[in-house]
Amino acid sequence: MSGTSEGPRAPAGTTPDAAPAPVTERHATGHPARPPGAAPGHPARSPGAVRSAADTAATELRDHRAAFNAATLPMAVVDGRGHVVRANEALGGLLGATPGALAERLASELVDLASDDRTWHAYREVLQGRRSRFRCTRRLKHPDGRTLWAEVTVVPMTGTSAAEPARVLLTVADISDRRELQDRLRHLQMHDPVTRLPNRTLFFERLSVALETPPYQDDSMLPPHGRVGLVYLDLDGFKAVNDTLGHRIGDRLLAAVAGRLTDCAESDASRSVGGSRLVARMGGDEFAILVEDSGGTEALTELARSVLAALQHPFDLAGHRLSVSASIGVVERPVAGTSPTGLMQAADTTLYWAKADGKARWTLFDPERNAHRMTRQALSSTLRPAVERGEFTLEYQPLVGMADEVVRGVEALVRWNHPQFGVLSPNRFVGIAEEDGSIVQLGRWVLRTACRQARRWQLDHPDEPALFISVNVAVRQVWDSDLVADVAQILTETGLAPGLLQLELTESAVMGSGGRPLRALQALSDMGVRIAIDDFGTGYSNLAYLSRLPVSVLKLDGAFVKGFRYEDGTHPSPADETIVEAMVQLAHRLGLTVTAECVETAGQAERLRRIGCDTGQGWLYSRAVAPELIAALITARPGAEPG
């Protein structure tokens, strides 16, 4: 029992101080009658309740519209056709119009959604209910004249009845401050801090856009667009400035160079018809000038000349007067079919040519020269595997005694049976092999194969004097391998006597030899191997130095032999004959034998014989031939030519 007194209870079905409850009408079934308008199975709603729900909905709608109008975020309700149904005050203020004036306007025109196909397509998909959201960034004009960046978002509206047409909510957010910050950060990211020029990243971005944009064509008299040019340069000797004066002066020099390059580019743009010029620092002391819509090769080379001229004037920096030069590669191509990678490879290659040609110059890209370089690169990349695949063969050219025309020996000449380029002579690949070090592997194979072949001839013709075998050796074989050990092992394997092996080294490789090369040559000579100087007369030609080297044979360069006749082919050259005679006599006094190369005529052979040359080599006697044809020479009459 509670602590409060309970009053008298009202009779059932009544409420205190209330009139008697109305009698509910019942049907014959005994169930209460349903008021008109009440749904079956649901309690009847009184007219007051219906009015209350309607009032609530109206109030909520008024609140929503009030919030919509008062919102600081510019907004608009847009129907399925793209027309503005309602706009709030913020959007009107942003666009400089009253909200009422914006009604029935195309939303796409108000915020520039139709300026590109991609944006327009995405916007239409949201209007048609095929996309849940769309967002883009647009540059708009504020009523006060300033430009602002806006982020436009379009989303479908929910809560509308099935009978009401579909609508979307468009919002416009001013992101100018954020965009300005992004632009500042991007500028720092895309520009070099030393020179203030665009950096490598921005350069490639601009280059990609220039190559991807379709060339503009019209019917006017202007020259056709669609070509791109590149002036690619680096400073000659810039490292010396950093090393001697420090990086602070080096940076100031780079900034000064950047200023002159910019002046050249701007001056060129004002003189020429064409697109823009972009000057960029690519890194280190490398710079590039990109010329969009190039006016042709002549215009581009003129720009390169102006750059060279501008850089020739001395720079006065912090009390230092500095002079620099530049090597420049120039490339000009049609946009169609050109890729950023291909253009930069061509520019880099051409810059390398400019440096190789002597620096302080510009060089224009040459497709034929580049094809040769590409061939050289292809040979370099496949040279080592080619030795393992057995793509190399040896041919042999006789060395004939000048007095009796008897074959004394043969020189082994390597050939490369390349699967793509055919049979290649040594001058096509030996230099490459020396550069990349594969000459050691190749040279060892040549030496072993030649010694094995010489021994086979000796065994096949035991009654004939044995031929000596002459093999070319690169100086890198002396430095990068144990040549003495290799020769000793190969002679042991093949059973060839050391006296039947002659190793040929170029004059420039032998002259001035000291340390390990000299010790190696001396060890080979002590072993009994003959050492010959090849192409003698093209290098130092220091005969006095020969007395201190373990050399036994001089091979005169073919240029002297060819000079034995005038250009008409009938009269000998007295000067060349005198020079050769003096070299032969001095060589004999030093105890050396002399071989003349490139003997092509009987007249040349006769004069060489009279001068005193010991052996001759050339087409007069035989070209380089297969080993089986050399076997025929061993028993043939003197002077017979194989095949």
C-alpha cells in the first residue's frame, strides 16, 4: 500500500470528472464498427492525429529549407534535366546573383561542368541515377573579379517520394587557400632550388604532354605544328670549379648559367614562330631547352649556336672570373611516333658525340651514326655469349719469305659468324672486346685454336718444315690475365713448340711498356716465344727503345707499302721507299727481322725484296683462307695461291 490515499474509483468504463464514454457502434457480428477512413487491421486515426502529422512534416520542411538557405556552404537542388530547382544564399553570393535568379538555370553552366567530356559524362551519370557521387575541381570567377578554385560535388537526394522526380544536391566549396598551398608545394617539388628552373620531374611532365597532345592543324598560312625540339647540354669542366673553388661558387655559376640559358630561350621565342620554350636543370651541370612546335632543324641549331655564344663570355662571381664552355646535343623530330624515352636517349647520345668530338660544340643527331652505335651496342651485349656458343672461327693468311716466296708461317685472323649481321672482320668487334674486357676470353680461345691448328698441320706433314703461327694479343690480355701462364698451358696442351708461336702486339701497346707488361713479354721471350710489333711506324716509332724490349720481329704498317707508288699506280714514291729502307737497315742492325704488310703487286714485292724485307704478307700471296687451304700450300710450289 502506497503512502498516498487513493480516492474513490470511478466505475468501469468511466474516467474521473468526465462525461460517460460514448457507446461504440457494433456490427451484427459483435465487433466494433470501423470509422470511415480507417484501414482494416489498424486502429483508426483521429482527424487531430492526421493534422498533427501534417503539421510536423510541414515544420520539418520549413526547418530544412531554412537550414538550406542559411547554410554557409553554397548549394543547389538540381532536377534530372540539370536545371536548378532551388539555390541558397551562399551560392547566389558566390556567383553574384540572387537565389531566385538562379532557378531554372543549367547547373552545368553555372559551375563549368561541360568544359571537358570526361567531367560532363560523369555529371550526367549522377543525374540519371547511374552513379552515386561525382566530384571535380573547377576554376570560377568571383563577382569581385578574383579567380577562385572550387570543389564541386554532386550527390543524389534521398527521401523523395516515388512520384516526385529524381533530384540531386550540388555543393560548391571554395578551396582556393588549399589550392594555393598545393601550388606552392608543387612549385617547390617541381623546381630546382639552386637555379629556380624547372627540374627533371617537371621537364618530363611537360615533355609527355607535348608528345601526347595531337598536333594542331588548320587551313591558315601558318607553318604546320607537330614537331618537337630538344637542346641538351652540360658544362665542360664544371667538376673542376667545384673541386677548386667549392660548391658555393659552383652553385652561383649554375644559377648564372641558368639565367643566360633563359635569356637565350626567350630571345629565340621572340624571333621564331612556334610554341613555348622550357629551360630545365636536369641534374648536376646538365640543362635542357624543350622547344614545343619546333620550327625545324635549322631554327634549333641556331638556338644551340646562341647558347654556345652566350656561355663563352666570362662569369664574374664573388671576385672570381670564370670561363666555361658547353657540349650540346640537338635533336628535332615530329611529335608523331616519338616517345619521351626515345627522344631523351637520342639527346643523350648526341651530347656524348659532342663531347667525343672535342667539347665546346653542338652536334646534331645523326640517324646513320646512331645506327652504327646501336649495332656496336648489340655486338657488345652478345660478344661474351658468342664465344661460348662457338660463333667465332679462324682464317689464316700466309707469311711468305721475300727471297724465295716460300710460306714460312701464317697469321691467325678471327671472324665472327654473327647470326644477325653475318661474317664480321676483327675491326668490327675487337675494339669492343677490349673495352668491355671480353678480349681476355676471346683471346684465349683464339690462341688455343690457332696453336692446335698449327700442331695439326705439323703432324699431317711431318716431312715439311713446320709453319709458325702468329697470333694477335691485346695489351689488356697482358694486364687482365696471366698471359704467360695461359701460353705455357696451351703450348703444353697442344704440343706446339714455343719457337713456332709468334705473338703480335701493337706498337702503342709495346712502346713504353714497364712493370707487369714488360715482365710478361720478357718471360714469354725467355720461354722461346717470338714477340712481334704490329703496324710499326704508326705510333712512337722509337727504334732505340726496341733494344731494351724482348722483340724479334717488326711488321711494317701497310701505309708505307702502299706509298711505294704514286696515285697513278706507275711510279714509286722515293720518300716512302727511303723511309722503309732506313727502318729495315736499322732493324737488322738490332737483330730484328722485318715483315711487310699489305703487299698487293709484284712491283711492291720486288722493291721490298731489294730493300731487304724478310717476309711479306698481302693479297699478292693470298687472302685469309680456311685451314684446309693452308694445308695445300705446305706442299705446293713456291708462290702458289690456294684455291
